[in-house]
Amino acid sequence: MRCRPVVVALWLIAFFPAAPARSDENSPPSPTELAAQARLRRPVALAWTPDRTHLLVANSRSGSVSALDVETLEVTGEFPIGGHLVAMAAVPGTDALLLLDDAAHQLIVARWSEGGINIVSRQPVAAYPYRIAIDDDGRTCYVTSRWTQQLSRFRIEGNNGSQSFSIEADGEVVLPFPTGELTSLPDHGTVVVAHAFGGDLAVVDATALTIRHMHHLPDHNIRSIARSRDGGELLLSCQQLNPLSRGGFNDLDWGILLTNGVRVLSIGDLLDPQTDLAGTSEIESMQIGGDAGADPGPILIPSRGRMLVTLTGVAEVAIGGVNFISMERHEVGLRPVAAAANEDGTRFYVAGMFSDMVSVIDVSGPLWRRTVPLGPTPELSPADRGELLFYDARLSHDRWMSCQSCHADGHTADRVVDTLGDGDYGAPKRIPSLLGVARTGPWAWNGRKQRLEDQVRSSVATTLHGIPLDDDQARDLTAFLETLELPVLPPNSDDPSSVARGRAVFARAGCAECHAGTEYTSEGAYDVGLTDEQGRSRFNPPSLRGVSLRSAWLHDARATTLESVFVEHEHPHAGAVDEAELAELLAFLRSL
């Protein structure tokens, strides 16, 4: 029986030999010295070296790659690569690595040789690159860029026998949603791209780079797309909120509110634009007994051996048969977001992002586990401690959900959920984005929370239904929310003069009376002419900053396009703008 933690933190004590003194204090640290420095690394991706003697670990916070000797289970060196790494993949049949830096907006090409990593080139890529997929032949790779909603293709030239290795941009396509996980299906000439927050799937023609068709699933937080061993199915780790449920204790306890699982769908159905995937596929629940296994993440299906599913919200992995038979849960580091396996699929390596370590689990015989710290860590700041709380489902009853479950990476899947956010049950509301939330008070749809910390306490108590936050936890979680910011996007394609005219339309139509100031919100609750199921029509106006990054609008997500807010739902009132003015108003809103 597990004991529920009161303070969500994992303290690792590791002893590292003192780094040797450098004769030149101005020279950069050696890989050994860098590995001995106390700092937060935050591992996010794993890749094997060609000879499989080392496992390479991409670290997001430090922008470095650590080399783990898999025989000694020691970190042999750490190499500076970029600003903020989010993904890494090894090019099949070569010594090359491709890494994504979402701070510099770059695709980085590096090579592993003689125990070291050398950077070959830095390729510009669409802003905020997120995930990478490489075809099995090692000649083509695809990159999703989350906030700019792009899928980019690159051609790869070079192999182990060549002195040069290069990569060249080869086209891109803009998708109708923030792009997230992806997988290439070269035998079907397609690339499958998932919505970064919602349940949309785009089937993209790999040659023409055009969208063949779209599928819409009732899921959100798709955090992995893995192909089955026989090649006939795709497995998607995801969550699904029940819009007919209430966020009360009973619905959470009985598993009515939220499903944490893996959706298994036929590739044949996926390739058919007429198929309703929600009807032809099923979700395998990760719940075991009274343990819900919140926030399922990356799925690993080795060519041999067992399958692994990371459960990022509960610091565990589930290991079992490829048909979800005899899944056993094993504890790993906090927020396991990447996994790798040896060639026979009997030993797994799992990166615990918030523990700055790699867990090693051997299932070839009696269970054998080890933890490998990536380096010494400093004392956490309040915001760092709050980040741990935000992603930790152990705050909730039976570990059903975390803050991340509804507000993925601080944003939103724009699903509706019936909580006490508006004071009672019976009128589900759209989940708001938390990006920039510190400047958009008051909080809740009726604006009744004057302090962000009060809203945090209320949400944890009435939605997660776990142990109430103590004062330190409430302050820490609030401090983390205060760090969440909207992405700084490059200028869009709208004509600047049209944007300027749209700003004037915004003011003339009265929009600025409610959506005022630099954050385009205000403190009051206003009658917007749209009632909820409880007969309420007065709501606190949400900030319009980043309004074009959403996939649903209005209090109950009834508007599915930004244009439909005005045309179909006549907000704020019919006839406020004509057709020409609407086009300019939309251009202005897209610029925010």
C-alpha cells in the first residue's frame, strides 16, 4: 500500500568526485567537469549510440546532452548543445543525432565519436519546434512546431562512411491546430500529426506535404504515437474528459470524470477519411485498482520483449504484454517523459525529468532496479517546486489527475468540464489557458477570485479532491503559474494596415469595454447575451492575449472557429460589424 505524499518532492542524494582543477579558469569546462556541476538538467529524450555502449540523454533546462555508460551505469560526460532542448533522435545507420532547440528555433545536427559529441550544423526551423520523427531509412525527417502549427520536412545526406553529414529543408505545411506528436508511415506515404493539446489527427501526404484528411477524437493530451509490432495499429497515449460528468468527488472516484489510457486504432481505419475513429477504436485504461495512473506519456514497443507505458503524473511506468496483458507498475523518477530499451527488450531506461535521473529496470529475471543521477542538483526555487506540484497527480484523489491533465503545459485542450469554477454544478465551462494567467485577474468564469493563490487552492480542493495544499505549496504553485507566458510568435501573414483597421473596429464595436487594457480583460462580470445551463449570462471576460491559439471559444466552447464567435453566435451582439469590418477585426485578434 502506498502512502500519499503530503509534500510533493523527491530528494536525491548523490556523491560526485570533485571536478579536477583547471589550469585555465577561462576555458570552458570539460565534459567531466560539466557533469559534476550542480544545476537542473531536466532530461526529456533518450537515444542510443551506434555501438549501444552509451545512452545519450538530452536535457531541456541545461541545454546539454549527458552520456550514460550502460555497463557501469555512470555518467561519463556532459556536452553543451543548445539553449532549451525538447527532442532528440538518432539517425538510423549513422553516428548522427538530430536535436530540437525551441529557444533558438533550431534543428541541430551532431555526431557521436570517440566518447564525445560534436555539433555539425544548426538548421533554422519554424518557431517553437516540438517533436521529430525520422524515417527508418534515415533519409527523411519531419519536425512539428507547436505554436506556429507547422510540419516541416528535411532531407538527410551522409552516412558513417562519409566525412560530411548535412540536412536540408525540403518543404513545410501549416496545419489547422498546434502540432504535437507525430509518426511517419512511409509504407503508406503519410505522416500522422496529433493536436498538441486536443484530439485532432491530421493524415498528411508525405510527398506533396498536403493534408489528405482529418480525424477528430474526443481525447486530449495525446503524448505519444507508437506503431504496433505487427505494423497494423497505432497506439496513442491520451486522456478523455466526460463532458456529461461533474467534477465532484464521486465522479472522480468512480472514474466517470476522466479516463487515462492508450487508444488503439487500426491504421486502415486511420487512412480511411470516412471512418469514425472514436467508434472503431478503444481506450485501454491505465487504472489498476484504486490507482488511476494519471497523465500517460511516451509508449515504448521494442522489437522484442515487453511494452512500456510511462505514467508521467504518478512517477511510474507500466510494463507488460503488447496486448496490455499483465501490466505491472514500477516506480521511477518524477515525471518520466522518455524511455529506451536494450535490444532484447528486457532492460528499460526511463528519464525522470523532475528527478534529474535515469531509472534502470531489468525484467530478464528477478526484478532489478537502479537509479542513475545525471549530476548534482541545486536547491529548488519556489517556482521550481511549484512546477513539480503542477505536474504531480499524487495531489489528487486516487492519483486520477494533475493540473497538467486539464491545462497541458499551462495551456488548454479547450474541453468543457463541470467543476465548481462558477460556484455550482450543472453548467460545464471551457478550460481556460493559464499562459499569462498572473496578469488576468480576477479569476474564475464569474470573476469571484481576487487572488490567484485563492483560485489555486480552490481548484486543487474542489477538482483534484486530494489533500488540501498547505501554505508553502499554495505559494509555490502560484509562483510557478506566474512564470507561464504566451509564446512570442513571428508576425503572421496579415497585412499590418488591416490589423490597424481591425484595432479601430475593435474599439468602435465596443469590444474594448469588457476586453480592456494591455491584457484585454477587466474585473467585472458582463451580460454577453449567451446563457449557460443554469440561466447565467454574466461572465468575467477572458483575456484575448493569444486568442488565436485556442481551438474553441466562449464560456462553453460552443464556438469552434474564431469567426463563428461573431457570425454564428453573434457575440457581443448582432450587427456590430459588417463583413469587411469582421475580416479586419479577425486580423487584429490574430495579432494579439
